[in-house]
Amino acid sequence: MFFFLYGEDSYSSNEKLKQIKEKFIRDIDVSGYNVVVLDEKITIEKLSKELCQSGFLSSKKLVVIKNLLASKITKDLASFLIDFFDKNSSKDANQDEDNIVVFYESRLPHSSKNALTGENLKVFKKLDDFKYKQEFKKMTDAKIVVWIKSKFKELGTDISDKYASELLGRSGSDLYLLDTEIQKIVNYSKGKVVDEKLIKELILSGIDDNIFIISEKIAKKDNKGALRLIKNQIDSGENAQYLLTMFIRQFRILLQVKSAVEEEKISINNLPKYLSIHPFVVKKSLDSARLYSLIELKDIYKKLLKLDLASKSSKLDIYTLISMFLLNMK
């Protein structure tokens, strides 16, 4: 049985992947021994071992293959995969011996802007033919408001449309960040109805002051100083994934602000409405954006997206990845 999960909304696709894993462990393999994740240096040998063998003390295995399309696929590997798909695609999904195989891409692997070619395109076309495939498109603001309300409901707290929109405006559309902020608010509110006062107290317009200071140190080429600040934040108990999410969002906003002013000639007064970003965030970001050229921001943001992808697949911890990123910057 094959699944193909992919799309720009990596938060939702990752949640779907978690559901598949949890159902497999609950219904088939309580021990969890037969859940296998392949996410680095995927070879024919590794795939053959995991795909073609049955589970340990179980009739099935769950094999998750992450970001296969993010690296160049060789002709031999493509041939192996296509042959495997062709031989197994006609099997009855309910056969006891049939392993469950999930191909997971934490981004949109093929588009007009980033088109796949060669062997990667051949494999993608096969994946795209799967019966069980799901693309997770980036949510609109309206859908995110609905999602925010449902997350609060799951955690036993209510929030109105108005304040859900206020939270979105202050935190931005990154679902990983929003999830963290929602949990923070719920823990603090202790079951009370969430209002604007509570949001303002807990959410500093989506950007922590330290993130601004870190971005300014990077602009001044003080990368070691920026790294010290990040280390201090982690040592004080801040979640590393949360810091990385905030870090990426900071540079995305800096790039949006800089691009809107210099390339699209949007007036500063119209930036909040044009970018759908809270005025406070725009004001603080303008000062930081002036420290960078547009080319520098585009380059940093591109590298940060690669860092984000690596953080979801690499065995290295997030702090090590951030350290490598900062210390390799010129």
C-alpha cells in the first residue's frame, strides 16, 4: 500500500504522517519496532532491505521515505523504484503481507517554478499516479483562522473569529509558530476565554526582540555574537525548533518588506495592508531591513529554507545546523 504526501504546508503534511504512524502502531504493531524511516542517503540496498522484507514479529512494516525527490536520483535507483511500483501497484491493499510505504516530501517537489527533470521527474510521475496521494496546499488566511479556532477547541479553550484573526496578524501564517503560540496561550489562560489583552501580553507581534538583535548582528557580520545569543536562548529553556521558526520568519518578513519598498514601490504607510502584516511588525522590520541589501536578504532566506528542510530530515540537532549556517556565512 503506497501513500504520497507532499506540499507547501509541511505542518499539515507532517500531521498526516503522524496520524498514519499512530494508526499503524495502534492497529498493527504496538511495539513500534516495524516503523522504519529513511531520510538520508537513500540507496537501492537500503530500499531493497526495507521494502522487500516483512516485519519483525509482524506481518507488515511501515516504511517512510522522506524527501526522496530533494536529491538527485540515479538511473539505477529510478529503475529499481519504478520496477517496484509496477510490481506492487496492483496488489490488494488489504493483503496481510503488504507493507505500508509512505513517500513524504516536506515541500512542493514539482512546479512550474521548480520543475523536476530526468530521473527525478520519472519517479515523481509514478508517485503522482498513486491512489492515495495528498497535496497539502498553503492555507489562506480564512482557513488559518478556522484552523486556529479548532486547535484551541482541541485544547479545551475558546477563541472568537476576531481574536483568532488578531493572533494570525501578530504571529503570521507559519503553522509551526502558531501551534507553539497557541499552546503558550492555552497554558497561560487556564481555560479562560482568550481576548485581545491576553494575546498582546503573550505575543510580541510574532517576533521576539532577541530575534531582531540576532538579525542585526548578522547584518554587521557578527555571526559569532548572533550564535552566542541563540545559545543563550536555548540554555534558558527556549525550544530550538521554535527559535529556528522565528528566525526564518524574521528574514522572510525582512525580505517581504525590502522587496515591497524597492521592487514594487509600495509606500511605507501602505505596507501593513499590502503585506497583511501587523503595523508594529512592519515598523520594526523596516529598521532591520535597511541593514541589508535586497540581494543579501534573498540569499539568506534561500539558505534558511534549505536549513529548514535539513532540520526535518537530518540527524544533526537544530543548534548544530544553525551553528553551521552562521559560521559558514560570509
